[in-house]
Amino acid sequence: MQTELLSVTPEAIQRAGELIRQGQLVGFPTETVYGLGANALDADAVKRIFEAKGRPGDNPLIVHISRIDQLAPLISGEPSPAAKALMDAWWPGPMTLIFPKSDVVPMDVTAGLSTVAVRFPAHPAAQALIDAAQRPIAAPSANRSGRPSPTTAAHVMEDMDGRIPLILDGGACEVGLESTVIDMTGSEPRILRPGGVTPEMIAQVAGSAGVDPAVMRPLKEGEVARSPGMKYRHYAPTGALTIVKGADGAVIRKICDLYDAALEVGNRPLILALEGHLPAYGDRKALSLGADAAGMAHALFARLRDADEIGADALFSEAVAADGVGLAVMNRLGRAAAFHIVEADE
């Protein structure tokens, strides 16, 4: 199959919508990361997503809508007052809500779960594609399973060339991390995957917000993945990634020691650090993750892909505090590193 890359135009959107209606796959931009879309109501089309990504079948997908009134047919029952408050605050936007599913949603979409994850993206190209397809669109990130999520159309082409017919190029994604996923089936909103809509923001609108313990650890044996991004090693570069936590000075010294030791045994090490810390690493090879947690959120996936381009096989990353958007950054870093986290000695 030849994969075509088209800039977002009305003509390209209409063509992509027709492909979705025909049961084909399309790579498309959202404000978070690029998605790999199929007709959410067509089980055969949804199976093609799993095939193209090499994605395990027990990892659920998110259904994307372009109008609030498209939600009702997908879910069973009415959204709670808390869910409505969250929808009013952040739809369209980088927030996914989990509801009991209706029978119209194929079990292939939900990985056999009785719940469905739904998002109303803010990106105009994503909304236009859903409108053109005249269908809700099931879409995970448009990368091979386990790889860093794509934040440009070129990233999608790296992973999906020859696997899908069309990629829509809408430029670089604004947010850079996937949406916050919130389970609305319990007594309070429960964050299953953190993102740009933080626990503090959710609690301010809904009154409270819980964070699932699996956000910062692997799932235990027998635990079910209730959200994308929970079960498997995700977002990973080819090289082994180690996260170093602690006070700034101790972290820098520890990373320097780890880098030098890796270099000594013939590895090709690379440091991922905050912009202000780069001079402290001297002539060691390092890439900037931005100035702060928000900068890391935007840059992280692109830097992990850059590490592969460089050929790094031993990566050492600074950490940030796991609060606010930093929780989302540390969740993605943790899964990319299979939670290999080292505490720096004072």
C-alpha cells in the first residue's frame, strides 16, 4: 500500500472522510497527538487499527466526536452532573471521559469492557474529519505500538508508511501529550491517564478527583487496563531509558556518573534534561526537554524519537515533580522507562 501525505485542505478532508466511511484508516492531527482513525461503529475497520499498530487487543480505544449530541448514542444512561460540568469546562479539548457503553459500540473498540472512552477534540481538522466521515472515529495515537506518540505528520509517516492509505498533515500538535482520561462510572471522577487537564483543574470543576494508583506504576498481575496507556510499556525509545529523581544537583551528578559509565562500556548514551541544566552536563551529549514541566509535556515524545535518530542506546532523563501537568509527564516518562527510576544520592 502506498501512503499519501496531504496538507489539511477541504478537499483532503473530504477524501479522508470517504476513506473512513469505506472502512479504511486515516492518520490525522489533534491538539494532543496525531490519531489513527477508523469508523468507530465498524468492527472490521477497528480491527485494522490494531493490525496497523501491532496493538494488543486488550488495550481499549477512544471514540472521537465533533458535537455534544453525538455522545448520547454511544453511552448507556445520562452523564452525571459532574461529567456535564467537566464537558462544559473542557469539551472540545484534551479530555476523555469514560461512561457505560451502549450496544452500538463494538466490543473491539472497548477491548471487551462494558465502558467506552469518548473525547471531543479541539483541533479543527479533527472536527472536520469527523463531520466529513459522518461517523464517530475510534483513534489511538498513530504510532506503532510501544513507540513514542507522534506529534507531527512526519512521525506518523515513520511508523505508518505502507500501512495506511492517507495521513493528513496539520502541522505540529499544540499539547504534545495524549488527553487526560477520566473514569466517570464511580462516585467521583477518577484519573486513569493524566494529561493537560490536571487533577487540580478537575477537582475545581467537579468537586473532587481521584488518581488511579496505576498512573505511576505498572498494572499488577490480573489487573485490567480500563484506559489506553495503562497496561503496556508505552512511548518507548529503542534505547533503555532510566529516570533519575532527586534534588537538582544530586540528579545532575548521578546522571553524569551513569552517562560516563555507559560510555566506558561502549554504549551510546544520551541525556534528556531541562534547558537550564544543559550547561552542567559539559560536553556530554544532551537534548533539551524545555524550560519546565509544561515544556517537557510539549517536547517529550519528539525528543524520544530524536534519541532513536541519534542512535542512543542508553538514555538518562531528569524528572519533574509529579503534580499539575508534571504528573502527566512523569506518567509518560515512567511507562517509556518501564518505571526504571533511580533516586539520586544527596
